[in-house]
Amino acid sequence: MAAKKVIAFDLYGTLLSTESIAHELAKVYDEEKGKSLAALWRRYQLEYTWRINSMGEYKSFSEITRGALSHAVAEHGLTLSEKDADALMKSYDALHVFPEIPSALKLLEQHADSIDAYVFSNGTDDMVGNSIKTSPDLGPHAGRFKSLVTVHGLRCFKPDRRTYDHLVEQVGKQGHANDVWVVSANPFDIAGARAAGLRAAFIDRAGKGWVDRLEEKRPPSVVASGVDEAIKSIIKD
């Protein structure tokens, strides 16, 4: 009997869309500012993780997310009450999935005997667990994932090599990183996984192909238009 395929899915920006946060921001400001703030909030959320990795320091992803929100608001010359900041942080507990995710979840169900699926995220255990359980779209299907693999205990973030080594260890594939797949819409996550010896499927929803040029000798193993298409390619591999 063939060994099960191990697939680890990034959460924010791959399964769950953070763009829906713009609607919550629009309730505090207006629709135009909501869209702009949502994009800037996400930008600084990621940038902060890269900065703090390089600094050799650590704050939890929840702290970083809240700090990034304050940064985005300040850059727009706006103010935000603690009450509204708390409410916006809670919006991470009600994120919607991308359009193709229901199809992807169905594929995982149909191939449960040949795929071990995991969620692999920068978030803390509590943040990731709540985001999945309380997502109106993902929550009912939480059982599709064997477990959640987070990096909080390592005190560093993707694409630090230690996060991918940790994933390989957590899924029981020590010494066999090439047997583990990372599925992500974040180019830095794909680059990190490939550098650590894992295989990786880049979710190219924009249809631009793989344009990252940091390491041209290690492109994604698969480029797919959606998570469902990535799963299909991995099954065939």
C-alpha cells in the first residue's frame, strides 16, 4: 500500500481570505478606506514577521497583527478606539474561504484514505484554532485536517528554515522533507518550503505565473489557479 501524501495548507491568504476584513473596516470608516486599510494591514502584518525574524526577536502573531492594524490606521491619518480594535481583531474569527475551497475540501474528503492534510500557519494555536472553528465556511469541515501545525513554540515565523523543519517533524517525516507538500498563495512561503527541501504548490489566483526571482533554481513544484487544482496535481504526482 502506497504511503499517504502529506499536504500542509497555509491558512491566511490561502484557505481563508483576509480581504473580507475590509467589510468590517468599512463599518468603522467607509468602504473606500476599508479596502485600503485592509490591504495595508495585511502588508504590515507580513512585513512585521519578516522584520522581527531578521532582528532575532519575537512577538506572537496576534500581537503583530494588532500592531500592524495600528500602523495601517496611523498611516492613513486616522484614529481607532480600543473597542473597535478589539472588534476588528475578532474579525479573524469569521473569515470566509476563497471560492474554490469547498471543492478542495470535497477532494480531501474523497481522498481521505490517501492524503493526510494539515494546516500550517504563523498564527498561535488559539488564533488558528479559533479562525478555523468559527469560520462559517471552514468550521464545519475542520475534521478534514489531521492537526494544526503552528510556529509559536519556535518563536519565529515563516520563511525561517526552522518552521519547515518543525512541520516535517510534526507530520512524522524526519529525513524525508521531499515527501511533504506545502500549499500556499504566499510566494515567501513557497520559497521557504523549497529552500528547506519540501515540495510546494503555489496558488496563483492572479494568473501571473511564478514571478518571484529570489531563487530561480528552486521554483514551485506546482503552480495552480486554486487550491482544488493544486490538490488534483499532487494526487497525480
